[in-house]
Amino acid sequence: MVRIRRIDPHDFRRSAARNLIKAGVDETTAMKITGHKTAAMFRRYDIKTTDDLHEASGRVVKYHARKARKTGANNAKLTQKAVGGEGK
């Protein structure tokens, strides 16, 4: 026998919270839309998936790669100035 899970109002509220955050809506506004009075209660509905965690770690990797490229470019300019190759 196949069991079908019942849907209750909290399922809709949970989906709304998750979708608002993923859409980039700030937490305060999302709380007002979903009717949550405290941030702690709102965060209980904002469940993170494994895909969310992978996406977050990918963003960190990209951030550090950009930072390393920028730092490397700045270091190259400083080196050129130090040896008299630029700015004369």
C-alpha cells in the first residue's frame, strides 16, 4: 500500500520562507510576508538543502580565486614599480 503524505499549512509556509530567501528577499521582509514574529522561528522554516551547501562552498571558492588574481595583479604592479619598470 502506498502512503501519501498529508500536506499541512506549515508546508506552504516552509516553502514560502525557502523561496523568498532563494529569491534574494531580505530576512526581515520575508518574515513579514510569512508572518513570523521572531528570526529564530523564521530560521526553523528556512531549511538548507545539500545543494544549498554546495552552492555556498562554490561561492567561497570563486571569491578566493578572484581575490588571489587581484592580489597577484597588485603584487606584480608593486614589483614593477620597485624595480623601476613603471611610474617614471
